[in-house]
Amino acid sequence: MQPGPTLINRCFNAVMPYVSTLVDLPIDPAFGNDCKKKSFGKSSFVCECSSTYCDDVDQDFDTLPGQYVVYTSTKDSLRLFKNTSTLVPDTEGKFGDLRLTIDRSVRHQTVLGFGGAFTDSATINIMNLSEPVQEHILNSYFSKSGIEYNLGRIPMASCDFSTRNYSYDDVPGDFELKNFALEMEDLTYKIPVIKRAMAVASRDIKLFGSPWGPPYWMKTNQDMVGGAALYGEPGGKYYETWALYFARFIEEYAKQDIDIWGLTGQNEPTAGEVERYPWQCLFFNASLQRDFIKMDLGPILEERGFGDVKLMILDDQRFLLPGWVETVLNDKEAAKYVSGIGVHWYYDDLVPATLLSQTHDLFPDYFMLATEACEGYLPLDAAVILGSWERGEAYSKDIMEDMNNFVAGWVDWNLVLDMQGGPNWVRNFVDAPIIADFDNDTIYKQPMFYHLGHFSKFVQPDSVRIGVTTECVATTGCNKFDSIAFELPDESGRVATVVLNRNDKASDISVCESGVGCINANIEARSIQTFVYTNKQSEEVTTPVNSTSIASSSYLTTFFDLLLSLLFFV
């Protein structure tokens, strides 16, 4: 009697994990968690997740001596597709169009990590989806089967990505903040989502708070909206109360069992120069921030037991470097309270990244962290473009540009937005790596999500950026290759190298490390690849074997013996 389809499927499911481990056969998408592609007619596609299905990432990127693993995403077809092959001796490295030479003796900054922001809008969107889809989002971002974010930004009270304008204390003259209280958005949305993210996370999540503005009664224009400063001067009662506001935020989140790792002194303080700025803001220039930190914020944080919280200055655009940082950190009294420098990505195409390196050279003991980025923010751009490969490329390019100039990590803006790019109470809609379609209880993972994953998944916290020498012999397109390399924080001394090809043609490349070996690979047109290999070389390097091919006839014999046994004797 012939076994029926159900039994065949059961047998197939039973043996495929075994045989795929033995011979590295690709598993049919029907039996795995590959991207469910959906096109909206743009340059690429999104990956659709519903209550019953969502793609994930192969969790195992450990490598044996003499092997490497490569994850590939392409404009046309692939998303974090895993393949395994074999290093060749470094004397056999093919040049191709691009040769990268890794030098781990050249060591730069230590990595803090990657992440996104728990805004009101993002967490409201998450909670308005069905429970299974919520779990898909949190696992996709934070778990071992996802891209393993470890940084999270929390707006302190409302920002433009809220559904209303509010603060934590709207009682005029409450200089002791006796009426300070978290709002519904914290207690119903942000805090529950953060806790669930922490529960599934494979890595500890470092959370940092950023204020958009104080209660209206502290500002000279008597409005949370619009450019204005605090009343008085640093050291006065308004500045002291504003500093206390930071400490109270940390304390109230601690009562909810959420520890705050860091703070930024003010989100985009230069927005406060614009009189009619359309949403929450507060003016600081560099000297005002310096004096606020040394006279109010630093002392109050220490007094309340938060001296170890990582305080970041600036939290604004790259073009303000290094001048803003010099003004603050050349003052020893202010500098002793500061740990890092926050930068945003807006205008990066117009401002050289060398300003980051200049800042690092002046103040090497302070980390730099990219604290906000999003696409769709320009007035003439569509807010959301479902399937834009170009926006993913822009993310990868900026990450490599920043980190090749001593930035220690990169934090995206909203984790999840709706199909319009909101909600946003001033209709300042933008794009996000995950877009929620409430009509269908579905989410769409944008190319941006996977570009971020090529870094966040593999470049673990405490990795160290190492030296890479680039030689390009391609006749054209050399300026459209981007690369970076890190030594990972494990005993095997693994190296992760990310290569972005923004050209419209494929290229042969080599990634070589003296005494370890070479990767000879083809990087497809409009693609990004992450290569991971171990420092420990095998005793004998053999001819490369592609993981999608059959490794040995003996494995086939084992497979078919097992399959026959299951089919006829189970």
C-alpha cells in the first residue's frame, strides 16, 4: 500500500532537518520560514507576515575552521539567504573587481550595537495588531530568530510620533515635580512593549531616553510647540526643575522594572531656534548645554544615584561637529558628567563623515552613537514606499560611513509605522523598516529591515572594528562599493565583513586575511552580503564546496535509507 500525502509530508518534515544538517541542502520554502514576497510595484519587494506565517533568520552563523558563512540580500530576489563555503589559501585569492585585506591588528572603536525607537506611534501600532503578529514583530527585531536589536530609544513624554501633545507634569509652578507621573502612552503601550521585547531578546537591551521638550510652563513661549528656551539661566529654578525631570523619568521607569542605560540632553536642540517649529522642541546651543550639564543635570543625576547613566550631548546633526562637542567637553566640569555624543543622519549626504573622525580624534574617550534615522522625511518624498531597495541601500551606506568614522552604533527611528507613515499628531509622516497593514492584520518588512539585519544580527555588542584595505580594479563603479569589518567578541576570533554593492552589475571580490585564507565570491548587482569566518584555520584547506550542493554520496545513501525506513515502517 502506498503511503498517503499526509504521511509523506510527515516523513519529509522529519528527515529534512537531519539531511540538511548533513549535506547543507536548501529546504523548500513550504517547509521553512523564508520571505513571503509581496510586490507593490516599486524597485523591490517586501516580506509579508500574517498571524500564521513570518520569515525568520537562520540562527546559526558559527563557522568551522577553514569555512565561512555568507548571508546575502539582493534587490531582485534574496533576503538574508545563508550559504556556506570554504576558504582558500591566501595565495589563491582572486582579485576580481574588489579585494579587501583584513588586518585585525588595526583596532578601532568597540561596538555598542543597533536598534530602534519605542515611540508612542510604534508601540500603539504594535498593540493594535493581533497577538500572533505582535509576537512576529518582537521576535523579528529582538530574538535569536530575528535581527537581534540591543538598543532602544524612548521619547520622554510626547514627540511628533505621538497621537497628542503632552508632558509628565502640566501643573504650572510645580518646581518640585510633585505631580510628575507617567502617562497612558507609557503605561499602556511603551512599557508593555518594552517588557515583551526584553522577554524575547537574545541580548540585553540598552534603553536610553530623549526629551523633545519640557512642560509648556517651563518655556518662554508658554507652549511645548515652537522654538524657545527655558526661563532663566542654568543654575536657576527652571533649569534645575528640568534636570529633575530627567531623574524622575528614570525613577518612574525603574518602578516599572525598566532600567535606563542612557540619556540624551535634548533631541535636536537646534530645532528650538525656529520660532514656529511645528512640534515639541527646546532650544539649547552648545554653551547653554554645557552650563546646564555642569550646573544642573550632572549634579542632580549624581545626587539621585544615576551617575552611571550614560549622558550623551548633541543628539543633532553631523554638521555641528566638532564645534559643539569642543564647547561642551573642553569644560572639565561639564565633561566629567558626559559619556557620549549623539548624532542624527539628516543632511549626511551634504556633510562629510570626516567630521566624525575629527571629533573622535579630539575626544577619543567619548563614544559616538547614531541616535536617529528615517527615510521619507523630505517634503517632496513619499512618506512610505513599500519595497524601496534604494532606502535600504541608504541605510547600509550611512551605517558603514558612520562606523568607518568611529561611530559605535546606529539606532533607527520608529520600529513600526502604519501604511501612511504614522500616526503622527502633526502629520509628519515617514517610513519605517516594518509597516503595519491593519486592514489585513499584516506587516510588511521593508528592504531597510534586512539591510539593518546585515549589521545588527552579526556585529554583536563589544565587537571591535578592525582594519580593511580596499583595492578596486573595476573600470567603473569603485565608488559604489562600501565595506567594513569587525572582530566579534568570542573565543574563536570570528570576523564579520559587510560588503554593499550599489552597482547595477555583479562583481567578483576577494576578502583575505594573511595566515587565515581568502573568500573568493561573487557579489550580485544591487546586493549586500555579510561574510563571517573564524580566525582558526583548518590544517588543510580544500576546494570550496557550495552549501547548496550535495556534499557526498554517502550522505545521500544515509538520507534515502532513512526516508525509506520512515515511509514503509513508521
